[in-house]
Amino acid sequence: MDTDWMTRGKCRDMDPTVFFPNDGIGVQTAQRICADCPVKVVCLEYALTNRVDHGVWGGTSERERRRILRQRRLSKLAASRN
Ligand code: SF4
């Protein structure tokens, strides 16, 4: 998968630990940075495609990504039954 987009992320010159927080406040801090990142969508898709379990990617927490993946699986299942 193409990773050139990483060089355009708002986080490119930031401390990576900001995006691997230990608590909810840290998650919110990272999400505020991601909010207007120009590569937010591709960053999220990268994390979903590669099943990245840890950290904030594309403005989503680990829990939010698990929810998105679950919803996609259910949608796919429902579509296959129609
Ligand atoms: S969306 Fe967030 S984690 Fe992804 S590249 Fe942008 S700032 Fe970095």
C-alpha cells in the first residue's frame, strides 16, 4: 500500500507518542490534531486495511476503528444475503 501520504500528515514533525495515548484525554488531544489533517481519510483507511490496533489514526481511536470494521463486516454480510 502506498505510504507517501504519511509525509503530508499533520503529525509528520510531531512526537509520535502523542498518537499512542494512554487515556481518553490523550486520545482527544490526538483527535484534535487529526481533525483538519489533509490526509485524514487515507490515514484511517490505512489503519483499517492493516488492522492497526494501537493509536489514533485518521482521527479515530482503537475502539472507533473496531466499531467501523464491525459495521463494515455486517454491511457486507447483509449485502451478500440480498
Ligand atoms: S490523520 Fe492524524 S495520525 Fe493520520 S496523518 Fe493526519 S495527523 Fe497523522
